[in-house]
Amino acid sequence: MGNKVSLGSVVSLYYRGGLKGEEPVDERMEGDPLTVMIGDMKLPRGIEQAVVGMEAGEEKRIDVAPELGYGEYQD
């Protein structure tokens, strides 16, 4: 078994994000992945919480509640 992501881990992510049922508004699926340290608050709290416990190469679909993401939708 590989190392699991924990607070302070540096991770590299490919991702696709947006509102449920709509086209992605942001994605990085090719080229260099997004590299961040878990716990440095560069990702929404809900994404950081969902990544903790994952292993290298693991894929996961994450649904983030607005209060753990970017807040409620506003026009």
C-alpha cells in the first residue's frame, strides 16, 4: 500500500470542476498538474478534506457543498 495523503502532504492533481449538471468552468486534465500542499488553504476546504486519505494514482469524484467550496452561487 502506498502513502496516503495527509495534512502537510504535497500533492499533484488533475481536475475538472464546475456546477453539477453544467459544463466544467475550470479544468486541468493535460500538461502539468496542479501541485499544492494540503492544509495551506490554496484549495477550498471541501476539496482538501476529500483528498486526505487518497493514494497516488487514485481517482475520485468529489461533490463539494457550497459552504466548503466557494460559497453559494450569486449572479
